[in-house]
Amino acid sequence: MKAVIDGITYNTETATKIAYSSKEFGANDFRHVEESLYKTEDGRFFLAGGGGPMTRYSRPAGDRQTGGSGIVVLTPDEARNWCESHGVDAETIAEHFEAEA
């Protein structure tokens, strides 16, 4: 998946995949979401994922919403918080985020 956001290219094929998460809903559930966290060579973080109409990946479809996919840019703090809230192991978090004093 590839997107240009604010003039910066985010590409899952050239970035490092840090972690993957899938919600515990069935694939046909409107809340189903699958995301992978990536880090670019210059240290930017982004999510690449997809999900149903009740997720951040929803898209308008006439007078309702439908599922979709896309890239979401995250700050380093947002990326670390995503890792912590999605059960990413401590070693992976330490590898990609500076420890706070």
C-alpha cells in the first residue's frame, strides 16, 4: 500500500513493519479492523490497514458508510501508544522508541 500525505510518501513495501493487530470480530462485522504499524527509513510512523464501516477506514458510500483501507500517519507518541494498547512486546517497543527518562 502506498500513499502521499502532506507531500510525504508512505509505502509499506519500503518501510519496516513493526507490528500487526486484528480486532477479535469476524471479518463481516462492521467493527472488524486489521492494521500494521510501519516505520519509514527517516523515522516516521504510520498504520496501513483496513476495516469495516465502523472503523477509522470507513468511506462514504452514498447515504451510508462502507469499509475501506488506507494509511494513517502517527506521531511517535501515537505510535508508541498504539503499540502499548495493542499488546506489542516490550522488546519491540524498546527497539523502536527511545526510553523516557
